[in-house]
Amino acid sequence: MSTHEVGLTELTEVVVRSQDNPAVRVRFCDRFRPDDDRVHYAIEACAPGLNARVDEVVAWIWDADLVPFLEELARDFRGWDGERVWQNNDHDLTVTAVFRAGGHVGLTWTLQPWPTAAGGWAGSVTTWLEAGEQMSILAADLRHFLHENGSHRG
């Protein structure tokens, strides 16, 4: 389920916790918008024995966005076969979705900063959410976090 810390109008983080194991989580935080074309944010993946963070993941306004991908998963709450994959333009964040019986979606979040650099690293965690309402809430929270806050840093 996604949770967040909120001021009256500003969403400062979104946390996705697995319903199977709440210690497995992904956190979107430290967002800033250097200009009107992009949003930068950090993403953290945590699980027992793993703490990984990628700073300054970039969401471009013209890029294929994570939010519509999550919204489509929420609309398909009755399920699908196989995997669905989304990746940001810089290839440092990949989300793979699978559907399992009982109406749950597994989201595998793979963080891989500098994916073409020698000696790089990658880390993944999988969060399990209810297919309908929890996916819809996550998509709405991320839409607000990525698109509706006008935080600027300059």
C-alpha cells in the first residue's frame, strides 16, 4: 500500500509497502523541479539485508511516464498473463508487473544507476499490492508527487 507524508497541499514522499512483508518497501522522495521539462527525485528500495538508493532519477514531461503504466495496471484489476514492463528514459529505474491469483500485483522495482558504466550495480525488491484499489491509490499518489507539486530548486 502506498503511504505518504503530507503538508496541506504538498506530497513530500510516497512509500510503497508490500502487503506480504511490510519491511519490503520502495520510497520516492527528495523531489525537485529544475525547470518545466523535468522532475528529479530519489528512489530507495529496502528489504531485509538491502538498502539501495538512486539519487536524481529524472522524469521528463515528454517521456513515457510511470503514472499511466500504474493506472493501466489498476484498470486491469481482473488480471493479465505474463509480465508488463516500464522503464524510465535513462534506464535507471525499471518496474516489472505480474498478476497472481487472488487479485494481487507484484511490482518488481529495479534500481540501476549508470546502467552502461563498468562496475555498476543493480538492486531489486518486489512489492505486492491489491490489484484494484491499492494500485489506483499508488498511481494517484505518484501523479501528485511527480506532477502536481510546483516545488522548484534553483
